[in-house]
Amino acid sequence: MLDTKRHWFKGLEKIVAKVFSILPLTPNQFTYLSGVAAIAVIWFISNGYLIGGAISFLIAAGLDLVDGAVARAKDMVTVKGAFLDTVFDRYIEGSLLISLLFLNLPEIIMPAYIWVALAIFGSVVTTYIPAAAQQKNYMQNQLKGGIMSRAERVIFMFGALILAIIYPDYIYTTYVIIALAVISNISAIQRFAMIIIRKNGECK
């Protein structure tokens, strides 16, 4: 949903671009740094340093905003940059979700690892469906929208990690993961339906 409201954050993007454009780094280098931060997320959480994992995830997610803002401010938007950004986005999301498997998450209805797997699946498929539609020339414009876009997923994942720090029994963290798993897969179905309905409307 927030991916259709980018205009809400134009002011923040300008500030980010102004601050980080000072650094001697290209937009793609910021993207690569987000990947390093994603690796740090796995290392910290797998070794029990949840605060370090939370900070690393925040850096990784923040750099995703930085690379695009700097690219637009410096007129350095490229197809390669967009491709790298999309790929690293998936790694950033996956890094945290996979890291949660190292925690002793309680079983709620099903083992926690199944909920984590469903959350990963929902995250990937939600993004893949519109990309597949474009790649197969089924639709021309990139589809956005749905009840849970990447921004909402990042918020949910960060919230799950913060709850893990506050409540070490991880019960609330598991509830957030379950919500993420369910809503992200509903969003994937929603995007699939939106594409089919739009295409059927064009054929009339």
C-alpha cells in the first residue's frame, strides 16, 4: 500500500539525498553496502546479539532509501541500478526472516519455521507476480499496491525483531511473523487478481 504513496515521502527523500550526496559513493555502492548490512543481520542474530541485528537491519533498510534518493538527486538512475536494488531488497528481507530461525520461537498452530517459510514465500511471490507479468509481456506497466507492499513487510519484520528484544520468550515475535505470513500471501493473491482483472478489462 505504501508503495503507491511515495509522494508522502518526497520531503524526506530530498533531505536524505542532500545529506548522502555529500559522500563520495555512487548509488550502486550504497546498494552493495545494504547487502553487507544484511549479512551482518544474520551474523548478529545467529550469535544472539539481537540489538546488533536490529541496528544492522535498520541500516540495510535505510540504505535502500538512500541509493534511490541519491540516484535521482544526481541524475544517475540506471537500469542496472534498478535491477541491483530489486535483488538486494529480497536479500535484505530474507536475511532477517532467515535469522529468526536461529531463535527459539514457540509453536503456534504450526512449528514456527513453517510460518517463517510462508512469510518468505509471500514476500517473494508478492514481488515476483508483477515482475513475471511484465517479463512475459502480459502487462506493460509495473503493478503496485495491495494490502502489504515491501514497506509494510519491512515494518512488520523490524517490529518482530524489536519484540524479540523486549520479550525474550518470543511469543509476540511469532504472532507478528504469523501475521506477516498470512497478509503477505493474501497480498500476493490480491496482486495476481488485480493483474487478471486489469488484463480482462483491456481485452473487452
